[in-house]
Amino acid sequence: MREIEALAELKRVSGGDPIVEWAAQGLAGGVDPGRWSRGVMRARRQGDAPGRRSRGVVRAWRQGDAVAVASPDVSKHDRLAVVGPVEDAAPLVRDVLREVGPSYRPFGDEELVRGLAERVPGLRFSASFGWMDASEVPELTTTAAWLDGDAGVEALLTEASPKSYAWPGHLGVRRWAALTGDRGELLSIAADAWSAPEVGFLAGVATHPVARGKGLSRQVCGFVTAELVKRHGRVALMVDGDNPAAIAVYRRLGYTYRRVAAAGMR
């Protein structure tokens, strides 16, 4: 395999795949101190001891027509985004996991990930879900706006979406948008989290139980979508494949659905 160190080359060899561009996080190089320290703690817990260069740094490789990007601590996990034919991707993933350690979870189109799980020793298929992205500003009227801080966000997530990946203070979670009630209480929220220069990312969506069924989630997600498209040119999110209501909301905002999956080492 050959390492890719320039974002322009990565975009070219991956065909501008949005999953790859998101995982690359700009491929700026260097060690993020927060990611490095968290990576070290995780490695020690797992008995994993890859070299310092492999911890806390976004790295990318190519083998044949396959590309893999190792991105630490992005959307809750160390992720290994993979694209390309499984014949090239399987040996690439095998060698990359030896380099970066077993905490990284291969992530890509479901058919590819299932093929990797069959061919890479020790790799097990974990789950399938949806990747959705959009590149157009949705047309809608909303009073949603960015919050000045994150007061009240944790309480709303705890009540309405306790399994959310995005939480206030977590690495990569940058800012929160909300629709508020007459007393300023948070009714519906969404976050700008783990955005890359080329692909913004929407996460942390939650609506208070008393405010559901009023279209508030569509409004706040529409606001964040518009803001991230304007800033990054494209916006993406992940969604459970068995959540048709959420998928329908995102489709109405201009998102397209892509069936993806993840795998992990046994």
C-alpha cells in the first residue's frame, strides 16, 4: 500500500467520494493534542500499542483502486473509511489495521463492508445504517438559530435522545442550533459536529417530547443544513436505516440516502 499525504490526491483517487472527504477532515496532518491523549488512553485500555504517528492523526492510503482513510475520534469512533473494489480493499484494510490498531472500524458501502468481513481475518460485520448528504440549500422558513453556548442542550438530549453521538463538550462538536419556546426553553436542537472543510456534518438532533409532531425537527435541521451547505458546499449525516420518519424528513430537505455499514475487529 502507498500512503497519501495530500488532500488533492486523495480527492482525485477516491473520485471525490463524500465519505472519504468527510473522514479525511481536511487531511491537515499533525497531531491534535486532544485526539492524541484520548487515543493513547484507548490504546492502553485495549492493549494496543501502535506508533505515535498512528494515534491522533488522520492518515490515508491507496492500494490498487481502493482507498482507506483512518480518522480518530470522529462521530464517536475511530473510523476507517474505505472505498473501492473489495479485491483491492481487503488487503489494504488488513495492512492499515496492522498500522493503526484494532480500535478503527472499517466503514463504507454495505456490500463492500460485508465483503471485507469475509476476507479480512478477525474482522466482523457490525451493523448497517444510512449515510445521507445534500449539496443544495433547502427552501424553508424557520426561526431556528445558533445558540450562544450550549445551556440546556445536555438536559434535552438526556430526555429526548440519550443515545445521541453528539454532546456538549465532546471533541469535534462545535455548535448547536435550536428552536425555542416563548420562555426561551429549548424545543428542538441539532449540532454542527465533526464537520470537515469539504463536508459539513449534522448530528445531535433532538426534539422535546411535548413539541413533537409540529415539524420543529425539520425546521432546525433545515437551518443547520443550509448553514453547512453555504460554508462547506455539502452536508452529511448518519441515520438508522429503520427510522423511516427521520429519513423522510431528511429527504424533504434534499438529502439522498446511501446504505452503508461498519465492521470491527473481533
